Amino acid sequence: MPLWITVVLLGIIEVITEFLPVSSTGHLLIAEHWLPQQTILFNVVIQCGAVLAVLPLFPERLRQFFFCWREPATRDYLLKIFVACAITGGPGYVLEKKNFKLDDHLMPIAIALFVGGVLFIIVEKWLRNRPLKNEVTWPIVVAVGIGQLVAAIFPGTSRSGATILLALILGLNRVAATEFAFLVGIPTMLAAGGLKILKALRHYGGAPAENWGMVALGFFVAAVVSIIAVKWLLRYVQTHTFIAFGWYRIALAIFIAILLLYERRHPGQNLQRAAPTVWVRLLARPISGST
């Protein structure tokens, strides 16, 4: 597969799954079993490109932050964003200093996807016909900060998924929960990305030269796709629940479990070869059963 196609695919996967509550880290780790693995610097740069591109999608909030920052309501909202980021950033910085590495095994990812999917369905059914509020309270701020930290430690959890889910449980409506989760995630991901870029560049002495053309392509793809994905999600949550995302997470978790089971029974085959074979057998089974 040409490198540019790999870059485009990874950029699309990273962005769509970064902002939708389905786990970008989990999807990227899954994709790397079939696509050539890219450098940490590449993954961080395209993530930052996605984050920067969505800023203009919150024009009213940006106007408040830049031109109405003296107003008590604006300063209160900014303070809440800062505190949520600090709750995540402090422990996150310690983990980064200790060279914490994400578990890249697929089974924990499948479990996190499944648990998150079930929780979304349960919470949405529990919230049915309940009044939800627009105000981001301090308990929600703390929960969002902790949710981001949990997602950073356990791949498959989803940063946006964990934060939105916790905000919903504490009574925030879907639109306000999604907006606050995104606004907290922007500085958090940019700060984490900046640290990783500096760390990667600092240790690049003996590493192969980075293909900056492909990095730029990934950055561009991530920026364009992120605008489309976030605009769609912000419209979607105005009239829909998150139940569909819950079922998607469950379906993906089951598929990963099937792949792992197939690999265990056929140890000579890796996941790259197993995936199409599993699909063919699953699709062929009802046909053979009816003849």
C-alpha cells in the first residue's frame, strides 16, 4: 500500500474517532495491526491538527473568551475549563515523566469499548424523560477532568466518551456536555501533544528522518475531517441520544473478540490475515445453512 494512502486512512481514523465517543486510541491501535505503524510524532501532529481545526466551530464561545472575558459568567466558564484541564494535566504530566506506555493489547481495548457501550445505553435509558440542565457545575468539572485521565490510561475508553458520559450522569444535557467536553479537550490535547512533540524531537538524534511531507498531509487530512466530524456531531446531539454510539462500541468489541478467538485457534495466522477470513465465514454461514 502506498504510504500516502496509509497516511490519509490514519488521519481519517484518528480524527473521526477522536471527537466521536468511540476511542481514537483504540481505533488507531487496531488499525496499526493492518496498516504500517507510524511514528509517535506523526500521530501527535495529526491529532493537534484536528484539535486546532475545530476551534472556529465554537465562534460564540471564542467571542466570549476574547471580548467578554471580564463578565463573571465567562470567567466562571474559563475557570472551569482550566480546573478540568489541571485535574487531567497534573497526573498526566507525572505519567509522561515516568514514561507511561499505553497497553496496546486488543483484549483490554475490546473490554473498554464494550463496557463504555453498555454504559451509554444504560445511562441514556435512565435519562429518558428526565429534566437535564444547561449549567456546568463544579462536580461536572471534576468528573470531566477525571474522565479524561481515565481515558488516557485505559485505551478504548474514549476521552470524549468518558467525559460526555460522566457529564450526562450528573445531569448536564447532551449539547452542553458535548461542547464542554470538546472545549476541555482542546487545551488538554494541545498541551499533551506539545510535550510529546518536544520529547520526540529531543530524542531524534539517532532516529530515522521524519517524512515531513507525509506529516503535513496527515495534518491537512486531520484538519479537514475534524471540521466535518465535529459539525456533524454538534448537530446530531441536538436531536439524538448516544445510544447508537453505544451499540457501535459493543459491535466493535465483539468483532475484536472474534478476531482474537480466531487467532488463538489458528496461531499460525496473524490478525491481518484473520480479519477477511472471519468476515467471509461469518457472511457465508447463513447462506450455507439455508441450502
